[in-house]
Amino acid sequence: MDIQLKRGMLDVCVLAAIKDEDSYGYQIIKDMKPYVTISESTLYPILRRLEAGALLTVHSVEHNGRLRKYYHITDAGRARIEEFKEEWKELESIYRFIVREEVRDEQTGIS
């Protein structure tokens, strides 16, 4: 998969993981696991990038004597999810075009 396309999709996946409630890194990884595998070394740069882009905010909460960073989606982050949904419709259309060509080739015996 194209690295830029995957990067953009992972950004939106992280935003989707926190859209209903604030969460912290390890929990985000667990929540995403049924859908996409992401490591801590991938997640934390994404979180920093999303924070720098004002798509999420960070606040710390004490947990078992340590500070835990919680991530909160902003209105801009929610808007990015909606933009992605619209972009996905275009990607689906492109995919259908590509598959249509393959199906037609299979039907006519062209390889």
C-alpha cells in the first residue's frame, strides 16, 4: 500500500478511536487491534502530528502514582473524520473502475 495513503488512513483511525471518549496510548492500540495493528512506535508520532495539527488535545491524569496522557479529539479532528468519509467515496469509485476493467478482461479472456 502507498505509504502516504496508509499514513493518512492511520491518522483517521486514531481519531476514530478517540471520537467517543478520551483515551490513552495503550488503550488506543487495544481499541484499534481488531481492525488494524499499530505499534507504539507508530502511534506516538501520529499522536504528536495530530496534536500539532490541532486535531486533538492532550491532558494528563494521575493514574497509580504516574501521569497518563489522555487524548481528546477536537472539532477539527471530527471534521477530518467527515472529510475522510467523503474521500473514501472517491476511492471506492476509483476501485470500482479498476475492478470493472479486470472483470471485463476476465469475461473477454484478455490477460
